[in-house]
Amino acid sequence: MDVDHHDLGTEFPELSQAIGVLSRDNPLFIRLFSSYNEITKTIEDIENRNMPVDDYSFESMKMNRVKLKDFLYNMMLAFDSGRKAAAG
């Protein structure tokens, strides 16, 4: 089975600097980024190994990942906007 990978660096290559700095310096980002990666790994393991899981649990995991990604994306955009504004 061909599984799409959802790591943030692949999904948002234009924000790689923001990912690097925030994952080093921002405790909230670090915690949420870790949760996002754990959920993504679990989902990809289920898909790759065709593991049995009920639809509700699987869809719930995917929705949680989307919510985390949205929050992390907004943090990365805010960082990137601030960096660009500071550079003037």
C-alpha cells in the first residue's frame, strides 16, 4: 500500500526555517510538533501494516492530526511573518 507521508518539512518546505527555529526554541511548538509526529507515525503504521482499527478511532486520529497541523502551520506563519517584518 502506498502511504502519503505527512511530515511538516515535506508539506511546508517554504517554512523549513520556521520549523527549525520553533522546534528548537518554542516549548509549545516542541510539544505540539512531538504530538503531531507521534500521531502521524501511528497513522502511517496502521496504513502500512493494514492493522485493524475501528473507523471512529482512525478518523479521530486523523482529525487530531489535522487540528495539530493547522495550529502548527499558523505558528510557523506567524514566525515567518515576524522574521520578514524584522528584516524589513
